[in-house]
Amino acid sequence: MAKVIDSSLLDRAIIFATKAHANVKRRGKGYPYIVHPLEAVAIVASMTSDQELLAAAALHDVIEDTEVTYEDIEKEFGKRVADLVKSESEDPVAGVSASDSWKDRKQAAIDRLAKASKEAKIVAMGDKLSNMRAIYRDFKELGDALWSRFHVSDPSLHEWHYRGLADSLSDLAEFDAYREFVWLINETFPKKVPSFAFRIEQDEVYIAGELHNEEVLAVKEKLSKGIDYLFNFAEVADIDFSGIRALLGMKLEGYSFLLREVSENVARKFEVAGVTSVISLVRQPVEFDPNHMKQFGDGFTAVSYFTDDGDAMVKLYYDFVDRREIEKEKRYATAALLAGLPTPIAGDYIKVGNRPGVVFERVKNKVSFARKYADHPELVEAIAKDFATLSKHLHETPCDTAVFPEAKKLYHGFIDKLHGFNGDEMAAFHAFVDAQPDTKTCIHGDFHIGNVIEADGQRLWIDMGSFAYGSPLFDIGTFYFLTHGKFTGANIPEKLFHTSNENLYAFWKAFAKYYFDGKDEQELDALLKPFAAMTIIHFAALSGQAEYHAPLIRNWFFGGK
């Protein structure tokens, strides 16, 4: 026996809408207008059985297209239905024709829909999918002659409108109705595929068109091993299996590259093929609505915001920051999390206007280990033990070598940027790096107690931009230098760790006891001083002040010689 439902509200809404749209014909069609609201009802019914949403779908055009008012709807069907119908109604622009105000009205509708509730989006989906079905059918029959039927006749504007609607309705991606909507848009407004072409600018390779085996091999012929290339895929429309296999072959032959600005369609090809553990990629940035952000911090490279719902933090970077560094921060954070390391979740790579950014999980009530130790130096043993435990886990975790760089390669690069050292000294630096084992486990790259935070019982690594794989002693050497440097003028202990040189050294002794299981202090000094020198070389390479740092480097590496 069929289940009985109370459809009286929907029944009344259909009768009401039929009377309101009486004697009106659907534009360009030979049937009554009410057919469109009824189709919208059927679409909404595929997503929900909520009778008020179904009633709103039946009524969605009565405020905009008839003499019916919001108050009329509220009186007959209640405030919830009236609000849903109002959310689907465009406001006319006084004194401006429908054609002249078209784009402003459509932009306002896109913006309004992006902020709307999921219920309102479901009602809107019924309307927009019904419209898109009609446009698709008519376009197949009439071609570009179809557009003369509308207030604006430029098909690119209609594409802009419907793709904007699809973005605003993306919360409904779980439903077949949304997927049909996107498919119809892509079929009606197919993107023009550029001819295959590429150009090389230093380490960035700009590629356009569709990629098959032949196109990838043509790019390969112009590249050299030993350079870390960035393949800009912004204009790559598609890639087939032969193209993916050719890129895999390049990786196996020793070519180093990262794909960036990859479209959703192309990124999915790599993910479905299961090759993203070998070929690392970064998607194109997603448009983000700044109206959903509230500023809370302003740093040297980025402004930080909280989102309206309090769940996320947005870092919006300044124009001078290299886009590749921003992409790297997002990519590294995600790969570290997938490796099983505790770190805040990184969301989309985004843009607000022309400014790039990254969405991160908001960690509430956090405190760094540095601040915790500064406030409670009596807890030195407990904090040092916790830091040692976290550090051992980090340094024992296998690293994704498709995403992260090799520490040895990085340090060779830092050494190559030095000035003021003779040939024997430079050879000694390189030989030291070469002598380290080819370890495939993770290192932080900026390893100290300021980059671990604690919140609600969780301990998380942060600031992952220098992450790499290699000997953990590169990390330990950094912390050794920071705790043994006896800094004065720069006042680094106070700036970074909120404490004194003496307290930092006390923390090191406790940490070393747990990390190295009580290894002799003199033995540790001999082991770690050359690694500490590598940290100074890193600083010198970043600052471009090798001559200034040269005496310190010699002292730590050669023992003052």
C-alpha cells in the first residue's frame, strides 16, 4: 500500500501559481508558463520531500512576474515559503531597461545565491536547471540564433551568468540535479581548446592545448635534468592516458617538475589514474567571497581572517609574495597531514580578486610550546619530553618524495649562494652534505618549539613551508644553533621564544636527554655543530648576506679556523 502524505500545501501552491500565471506563455514556447514552475517542482522533489520547499518551487516566479506580493504569499503559505520565494525574485532597477540592467541584476542574483541557505539553493536549483534544460534543447535546434530571444544577445554573457550560478550552487554537488546542470552548461557553452603550444621562461614552462604522448615529448626535448621545473597548466584543456604515461616516464628518467594552475577536469584525470603520489599538482585557485571573512591579524606576507562560521582561517597574501611559495605552503600542509603528521588541515587554494590565499582549519585556544615554556619554565621536563616525542614521530615518518624536496639538494643550493669562501671551504661544505644518508623520512626545516602548538589536548606542527625529507640532524642542528647561539643584538630568544638564552639552553639539555636517550653532551656538540653551520648557511642564502655570516659559519663548521 502506497504511503500517504499530506500534499495539501503543494496542491494549493500549484493552483495559486496556475491562476497567477494564467494566460501567460513561456517565452519562445508554445505552452503555458505554468509548465516551467511544475518542472521546477519535479526537480526540487528529486532533492527533498519538504512540502514547503516544493510549494516555494511552484511559486518561485509569482512575485517577480505577476501582481502577487510577498505579503500575499506569507498570508496564504506562511513566512518560510514567502522568504524562499522572495530569495528567488529579482528586483527591477528603477529607470533602467531590462537589457541595460541585465548584468547588474544577474550579478546581484549570483551574489545573493552564494550567501543563501541550502534550502533556498535547492529551490533555486529547480528554477535554474529547468531554464538550462530549455536553453540546451533550443541551442541544439537553433544554434546562436537562440540568443536573440533574450534581453542580451551575447552568448558569452549567458555563459558567465550560468557558470556563476553553478559556482554559487556548488553546495548541492551531491545531487544529480546539480551534476546535470553543470553538464548542460558545458555542453551548451563548450570551451574552445587552444592549439598546442608551450614556452619556457627560466624554470616555468607554460603549456596550452590538449596533451598526448607526442606533445609531452615535444616539451621534454627542450628541458634539462637537474632543474626543478614548474609546468603551468592554466591553459591545458585536457590530457589523455598517453600524456599521463609520458609525464610518468619523465619522472622515472629523473626530470623534476610540479604541475600548477591545474583545472578541476585535468586534476581529476591524474587522481583517477592514481599517479599523484609521483606527479605533484596544484589546482587553479577558487574564487572566495570576502564578505564571509573578518580580519584578525596582519603579518609581513599575509593578512589573516576568520570565516563567518568560525571554522576556518584564511591567509590572504600580499601581491609581492611569490605565488609558488603560497601554493607550496598549501601543498606541503596537505601532504604532511596525509603522511599522518599532526598539522592543521589546509583547504582550498583561493583568490579574492587578484590576491591569492589559502584556507586553513582554525585552531582555537592554541598556545605554542615556546609560549607555554616561557610562561611555565618549571614544566621544562614535561614540555621537553613532549617535544622530543613529537620530534621522533616526525623524523620517523616516511615522506612523500613527489611533493617534498630532498634536504641534501636544498642545502647544496644554499651553499652555492655563498660568497667570501675559498674553494677548499666550499668543497668541504658540499662534501659534508654529500656524506649524509639518503634518508626518506620527514624533517620540518624550521624546527623549534615555536612551530608546535597545543590546543584542547592536540599538538600540531605549523608553518610547513620549509618541509623536506632527509637526515633528522638537519632539523636538530637548527634547534641546536638556536639554543646555543647566545644571541645578543638580535634578541632572538625574546622575539621567537619569549624567554632568555639561559632558559633556551636549559630546554635543550632536557630535550636532548629524551631525544638522544642520554647521549654524552660533548659527543652531541661534535655531531651537531656542522649541522648548526648548515642552518647559518641557510640563513645566509635567504638574506643574501653571506659575508656578514661568514665568521659565524667558519666558527661553527671549522671550529674557528
